[in-house]
Amino acid sequence: MAQQQDDVFKKIVSHAKEYGFVFQSSEIYDGLSAVYDYGQNGVEMKNNIKRYWWEAMTLLHENIVGIDSAIFMHPTIWKASGHVDAFNDPLIDNRDSKKRYRADVLIEDQLAKYDDKIAKEVAKAKKRFGESFDEAMFLQTNARVLEVAAKRDALHARFAKAMNDNDLDELKNIIVDEEIVCPISGTRNWTDVRQFNLMFKTEMGSTADGAMTVYLRPETAQGIFVNYLNVQKTGRMRIPFGIAQIGKAFRNEIVARQFIFRMREFEQMEMQFFVRPGEELQWFARWKEWRLRWHKALGMGDEKYRYHDHDKLAHYANAATDIEFLMPFGFKEVEGIHSRTNFDLSQHEKYSGKNIKYFDPELNENYVPYVIETSIGVDRMFLSVLCSSYEEQELDGGDRRVVLHLPEALAPVKCAVMPLVKKDGLPEKARQIVNDLKFDFATHYDEKDSIGKRYRRQDAIGTPFCITVDHQTLEDNTVTLRERDSMAQTRVNISDLHKLIHDRVSLTALLRKLAD
């Protein structure tokens, strides 16, 4: 099963390159590890994801506004936030393969193996017992399942404690005791675990002036925190209110893997929501629920999402949950919701020496607000959409197609207009339709190859609609509208095209789902 999923993932990665979604960065120079470029279709889809998030935040919430802070910030900001001293990953090397791994990821993979064993037992039993199978009862009573679950729970408890205690020796002991092997060498010849800071450093200013060490930001949140009072005062915002931002972040990931899932240069969509002290956990619960609704509104399958509450809370948090999505390589985090307390703002007040308290006119008092954060990786979101949408279909007559069932509002191209033949005035008529639709929808014109090949090309990039102009079009102003997923074809009037396409592909329909 794991091999099969791995093969599917390799096909998705290959498809992403072949159809202009994602390229290896600097490929003609043999590439740069864990850095990727978005191609002509990828950038459109990525922008659509960002628009969906941005408009869901800023249009549907009167009390959320956006900013765009600089990537370079004063280095003391990162001292105040704790990143200089505590932004580390626990790393371990295998002496035989000379490969470096994150110790926590090796242990998480081991936990996933226990979960896979249980899932296999359930699948076998379901096949054996059919409709009479009671999964809940099976999980509670089957001896093999209980044995594996006990091992998993014991490992989970031990791992959580080691992470919370920052006990590097215990992480090494767990890897040894669980007999975890290096995926490359297959040996257990491990070094000790040590910490590695993930921030990129550079210098600002000339040497003659005395250059200042600055960092490429590892997250976008701090740019919001140091501007929160500017936004509050100039926007006359009253608590509760939020500030949203989309921007690049940089982490010197040693174990960067799984395509664009873990990269050194990536993009985040973050919103910091400022609330009264004591009300943060109510708001945490509300944002946790609302963010999951945002994901599910895309229609990629509710069963592909789950919450994962953190065992180890960051030093600044009093509650944290991940929204995980089922990738071909298992459930993985795509978004985090955190109750950050007043840690960040208090630290910036302390290190800057400036008063950044909020005056609450209703309570007639000053206080440092508490913060709820929602943080989603654009690239991980992009990958979840790509993986969920990819399908290889066997069609009648032995034909086959690769289709991306992209959520229509996120598709890079919304419709393609195709003259049946390149003569008899059909290309000119098709161009007229393109010129009418292109102001509202990303529209392709395609006249090369047979109509079947053209359909396949559009299926492969996830285009929801193909519009075919034929000789009948010249007689009655109707065209054939072909729908991507069902391949159903209907005859429609050209004057109806705009509304038919808009009702399906616009962000408005998605946003209305969230507003209900």
C-alpha cells in the first residue's frame, strides 16, 4: 500500500512539472535542494488559493484588515520573539549513510507505522465480515489491535514528554529502543541528537559602516505584532480585531522533503486575532471551527481532514491545533491554529521599551491583548489540492485520461474555447467568444490537434469547461459546453455562457458557503 501511494505521489510530481505547475528551481544548473518555482499554471492556481483565503478573511469579517510587512526586520525582533535562542530542530545523523534527519520526524513516522498496522487489521476484518462489521467494537476487543495500540500509546506518551522537556538524550533513546533504522542505509548507527537553528542570516550595511546582522524572517507573524498598534490606531480598530498577511518566509530546513511540502523558501497566509485576556480560548474554539469550514467548502472530501491537538505546546501558547489533510504520504499539517496568549506583544513591549498596550474604552483600562493565530502554508495547501484532484481514468473503448478535479474556483484556467476546424470562419467566431469572456475568466484559445486531444490537454490542467465552436454555431449562435468531471456535453447559447461559467467558477459561490 505504501509503495502504491509512493508511486502515485511520484506521478503527481511528474505531472506538476509536465503541465507547468511546479519546476525545480535553477534546474538548468542541476537545481537547488528544497527550492521550487511555480510555472504558468501553478502561479495562477497559487494566486487563486491566496485570493480565496484573503477574501474569506477581509471581505467576510468587518473586523479583519490586511498588511504587507517587510521581510527584513530589526534583529532584536527575533531576540524578543525567542527565535534566536529557541528556533531549533532536533537533528540526528546516520553514520553509515551520512544522512541527517529530524529526530522528531523519525519518531512520528514510527507512530504512523503503528497506525498503519491497526488500519490494515481493520481493513482485513472489514473484508472478512462485510456489512456486519462493527469497527468500534473491533478496535476495542481485537487482541492484535490492542497490542499495537498499547505500543503506540506508550511511544506517544514517551515522545510527548521528551519533546516538552526538550530532552535530546531521551529522543535518541527512543530511536534506539524502537529500533528505528535509516531509510537509506537500513542501519541503526546513529549519532547523538543536537539542536540546529533554522534561521538564515545575512548582513545589512557596508563593512565600513559596521554591518548589522539581520535574518530572513522564519514566519510572517512578527511583522503583524510590531505593527498591531499602528493598524489599531490608524484604522480605529476595536478589540476583537484581526490583521491578515500573506508573505514569504525562510527556514534552513535540513530535512526538506516530499516535494513542496517542506521547503526552505515558502509562503504563509497568517491572521493574528487580538482579543481580551480571558476570552482567548472561546475565540480559539471559534477560529478552529471556522478554518476547517474554509477547507471543507472546497469540496475535496470532508473525510480527508482531521484535527490534531499538540502534545507539545510552544512556550508562548496555551492551546494549539493543526488541521491535517490526507496526502499520499499520510495525514499532514496544512494549517495551525494557536492561542499565543500575550507573549509576543509583551516581549516586544519589553525589548523595545515602548508602551504598546491597548486602551479598551468599554472596560476603561489598558492591557496587552491576547492573540489567536491562524497560519496556513500556501505551498502545502497547493500540494493538498493537487494531490486530492489527480486521477487516472480508464474510459470506455480502452481510452484513458489524466484529469485534475480541481475545485473550480481554484483552477488556473476556467474555460477553453476551441474551433472544431481551422477554417470556415470558426476560428474568428471562437476568438469573439474568448474576447468576451477573458475579462472575467482565465480563458484559453486552442485550435491545434484533434478535439479529443485538446480536451485531454485541458483535463490535465483541470480546466472546468471546454467550449467547442462548430458549423451550427454560425447558424444559431449555440456552442457545445463540455464539463470536465462528467465529460457531459450540452448545447448552450453563447449569450448564456458567462452566467453558466460564473455560477460555477467564481469565488463568490465559495464565499457564500462560508457566510451562511
